[in-house]
Amino acid sequence: MKAIDAEHYLIEAFLNRADIPDASIYPFNLPIVQHFTTLEFHPKITFIVGENGSGKSTLLEALAIGVGFNAEGGSKNFHFSTMDSHSGLHDFMRLTKGLHRPKDGYFLRAETFYNVASEIERLDEDPTAGPPIKTYYNNKSLHAQSHGESFMTLMEHRFGGKGLYILDEPEAALSPSRQLKLLSLLHKHIKSGSQFIIATHSPIIMGYPDASIFLVTKGGLRATTYEDTEHYQLTKYFLDNRQKVLKELLD
Ligand SMILES: Nc1ncnc2c1ncn2[C@@H]1O[C@H](COP(=O)(O)OP(=O)(O)OP(=O)(O)O)[C@@H](O)[C@H]1O
Ligand SMILES: [Mg+2]
């Protein structure tokens, strides 16, 4: 096991596969789970990349529940559930945590962020419940902002630093220029001692230099480099050879 680093909030995830009751059902039948032994996190950013349906969200959700987040997203203070669709993977996962506990944290799921916004509005309707939560979101209802604007508000205003942030496809609503802005926000938060675990398809976001990239393959998670990802290679090839690719695809 790696020496404990004070900047790490999450050091390692270990899967106790011997205890899994039925390896033929979801999520235990996914290659990412069947081949999972340990996953060592980078102190700054760990990227999880791979094909649609390869199990990135399933893994992130198990990690998020394991550190105490609501399965549908939000901070540790959110306890709502619109549907109980989370897998039981977290029950079999053991997490090695660092010496210091994060002062902040958030689990962002692009797919259920709308539900988080609704929950904030619901909680803020109670005048006895203390300062409105939307104060932390630039004092504006997330529903009154566009999808991309609300994501940026979250990163710019709600994330407080020294935090553990688990983000599932943060690029989902963002223009390329906002994705570049996201890179600079990630850097700002990392400099103030935060750790990120991010599932992404974005060749811009996974371009952050000081990070580990793990690719989900049929044989499980495999460490890779930025230039070796299909996301980088395909995007670059397309941009460099657009007419040729279009001819091959469309003729
Ligand atoms: N609740 C569920 N019950 C059964 N199968 C599920 C459930 N949730 C997801 N799956 C299946 O597990 C596989 C992995 O899903 P997951 O959402 O983790 O993939 P992903 O890598 O995040 O994909 P994407 O890049 O499209 O977000 C998919 O084939 C999906 O159909
Ligand atoms: Mg996903």
C-alpha cells in the first residue's frame, strides 16, 4: 500500500470480491467490477475514462456512497432520493482514507443535477431552516440558470476548497470555452488542497496535466496516458483530417 500523503483524502479503493453473492448480476457482472482489485487515487485528479456503458458511473456512485454522499448527488447534507436505482457495489468496497478529513465535498452527477436543484428549492422554502442554501450558489436558483451556467456556479461559488469532489461528466452541459474555464477552476481548487475524481469523455478536461488517467477496458481498469486515450487520438484525427473522415463516414 502507498505511504499516506496528507493531501490525499481518498487513497485507495479495494473490492472484496470474495464476499460478492452473485457475480452474474448488475453491477457485479460488469468487467470493471469483475477485474477490480485496487484503485490508487491521485492526490489531485483521478480521471476514469471509457466507453459508454463500461461502468464509470457505477464505480463513481459506489465511491461517493462509500464516502458518505447521497447516491443521487449533492453534498453530504443531501438525503433525498427520487428513485432507488443505486447498485450495491459500495457494500463490497473498502476505502482507504488519508489522515485529514476533507472540509468540503460534492458528488456531481450530470444526470440527476436537476433533482439536486429541486431539492435545494424545496429546502429553501422552509424559513426556519437557517440561511438559504442558494446563498452558496451565487444566490440564484439553479433552475433559473441554464444547465451549463448552473454547473459553472457550482464550481465557482459552491465548492469551498480543501474538498473531495466526485464529478460524473462535468462537461455534459459545457461549451468548449467553458470546459477550458473548468480546467482553470479545477487548478484553483487543487491549489487550495482539493482532490477530484472525475469520469469524463472530454479530451479538454482530461488534459489536466497533474493527474492519473484510468481507462475501463474489458480486462478492468488500466492506467493510461493522455496521448494514448482514444478521446485524444480520435478528436485530434478528426480535427486534422475532417474532410477525409467525413468522406469515409458519409460516402
Ligand atoms: N440499475 C441498473 N440495473 C441494471 N443495469 C444497469 C443499471 N445501471 C446501469 N446498468 C448497466 O450497467 C452498465 C454500466 O452503466 P454505467 O452507467 O455505469 O456506464 P458509464 O460508463 O457511466 O456510461 P456512460 O459513459 O454512458 O455514462 C450499462 O450497460 C448499464 O446498462
Ligand atoms: Mg456514466
